[in-house]
Amino acid sequence: MAVFGKFWSIMVGFVLIFVCPVYIAEMRNAMLTDIALLNAADNFLDRVKYSGYIDRAELEKFYTEISVLSDRRQIRLTHRRRAVRPVFEGDEIVDSKEFYIEVSADEIKSRLSAENKYKFKIGDEVSLVIYEEERGYPFFRGRTLELGGMIENEYIKS
């Protein structure tokens, strides 16, 4: 009976001395990476919301910054374009229905390759999801970061 107690105490001691510090260090590293990613994404989205457009160089700079922080993260950028459809009764407009049309990241990138700026209108929504690719071990999975907001200013060419 004493042999089993010694065996389990050695196993618990091993876990406490070697495994727990590695796990805590990896958790701390993941949290610091998440904070840096959140700051970079928040700065990018604030520039987009207040300027009313995405610049090609600005988007490439953001992608580079994210890839430097974490090479296993994927980014999904979407634009929800606001549309309003009037409801008629006879010849008069009685009400209006508001709905959103989703524009994917591929469409945004293709428009940016043709033009230098991708423009938004007031009331449109932009969202950014940063998620991690699957890793081999489930203990150190990163969080999915979701950010977004409504466009506050339209791009005005001066």
C-alpha cells in the first residue's frame, strides 16, 4: 500500500514541478498574443470606420502585422452593405424594409486589386474575425477574436 502512495506522490510532484510551469507559460504567451492581436485589429477597424474606406497598402500592412504576431491565425474580413427597400401600398410608400447584403473578403480583395480603395457608406457594417488553425494538441488553442462595427463616415474624395 505504501508503494502506491509513493508512486502517486512522485507522479503528482512531477506534474507540479515540470508540466504546470510549461502550461502556465504557454497560457500567458497565448494571452499576450491575443492582446496584441486585439490591439492591432481594433486600430485597423477604427481607421476603417472613421475614414470610410480600406486602402490596399493599409490592408497589406495589417495582414503583415497579424502574421508577425501569430503565423497560425487566419483572418476573415466581411462587409455587410446596408440596403433599404421601400414597401408600397398602391402608389404610396408606406414603410421601408432594411436588410444587409454580405460582401466576402475575396470580393473586397478583388476590388482592391482593381482600385486602390474599397469604399463604404454610412450605415454599412464591417466585421473582422481572427481565428486559429487547428493544432495537434487541444490544450493550447487560441481564442477566436471577433470585432466589428458600423461605418461612421463615408469616403469623400477631395
